[in-house]
Amino acid sequence: MNHSHSTLFSITRFQFILKRFLLLNQKNWVIGLLGAIGLVFSMWMLPVLLIDTPIEMLGFNVIKGTAMFFYLAGGLALTSRIFFELHSTTTAFQFLTLPASTLEKFIAAWFITSIAYTVVAIASLFILSVIIEMISAFRMGTWEFFKFFNPFHPDQLQRYAAYFFYHSIFLLGAIYFKKNNFLKTLLVIITFFIAMFFIIAVVGLILAFMMIADNFSFEYQLLESAAVWQSFLTYLIGIITISVFLLLGFLQLRNKQVA
């Protein structure tokens, strides 16, 4: 490969990789998107048609949680398959010899499965919410309860943050695992959280015994400090963790590139 490809970032080559990802996956992605939207819509429509549903249950809000679950699960499933070419003897050579650097390939995969996917998925849910709210308004005979899905609500922003966190892990899994990327990555995450729960439980017990031994002299001070720093530390740890997994993913792809 030309040395400049491995050391420089080119917007032109980056766009080329993006287009290639789209061409290779567009059929499956479109089918998956339409299938998910259709399933969410059906889950809302069937009770409305078959059951005497209360007015407050007619809007999009009743299935918003389900829709966001599909956003999360669908995106992670898509991410786990983004590097499928790497794990096939017939296509790995084609991908590894593309006229683009490892950085360009990795950023293109990250961008299309995180930012681009989120924009398309949330825009689709917004359109779906408008359709559902219009049907509800006509069925109720009033526009009083008409309410758009707000993609910028703080609760939604937290869901996006959660997706980007898990996305970085699944992107690493897409590169590292050769088969069953989604299930293997999910198993790793479950194992990790079980281990973390055990560690936190042990640390919590130790702190509890320390508090009891000290007659709770510093309990309230500890709780107050934790409340102040909890939000900041949560986001800081999340950003650091995402960065670490992305770095590991890039290094793993680079190792395959030079292998």
C-alpha cells in the first residue's frame, strides 16, 4: 500500500469508504430499518384497533421506550457486522488492500454506525411519531393531545450516550471476533458487568463496615460528596471508556492491516 495512505487522512478516501459501506450493506440496512419501523407501528396499532384503548394510551409516547430499544439493538447489530469482510477469506484481501489508510477505514465505520445511523434512525422515529399522532388525533376527534417526539429531550440524549458507549464495544467486537460477533460481544459485556457488580458489592461491604466501625462519622459527608461528583464522574468515565475501546478497535484493525 502507498505510504501516504497509511499516514494521511483524506476526505476523498474517507467518502469513498463511506460509499462502499453503503453499497455493500444498503439492502440489508433498508430492510432492517423498514422492518423495525413496521414492527413498532404494528405494536402500537394492534391494541388501538382491537382494544378500547384509553385516550392517554393512543399517542407515540406509549411505544417510545420500545422504539428506543429497537434503536439501540438495531444499531449494535448493524455495528457488529460492519467489518464482515475481514473475516472471510474471499473478501478480506479486497478490504485490506483498498486505497485508504486504516484510520480512514476505521473512522468511516465508526461514523456510519454511530452518527449517521443515529440521525437516520431518530429521523425515522420522528416521522413515525407524526404519523401515529395524526392517526390518534383523527381517532379522538381532537388535536389537543398532539405531541411530537422530541429527539432532544434530556432522556433521549442519555439514550444516545448509552448507545455510543455500547457501540464502541461492539465496534471492537466486530473487528476482533470472526464469527457470531454480536453474541460474543454481548457475552463479554454481561461478564464484565457481573464482575463489576461483584467488585462494587465487595467495596460497598467494606465501606459499610468502616462506617459502622466509625459510628457513621463520615457517612453523610461521603454521600454529599458522591452526589456532587456523580454526574461529572459518570460522563468522564464514559468518555474515557469509549475512547479506550475505540483505540483498541483501531489498533486491532491496524494489526489485521499489516498482518
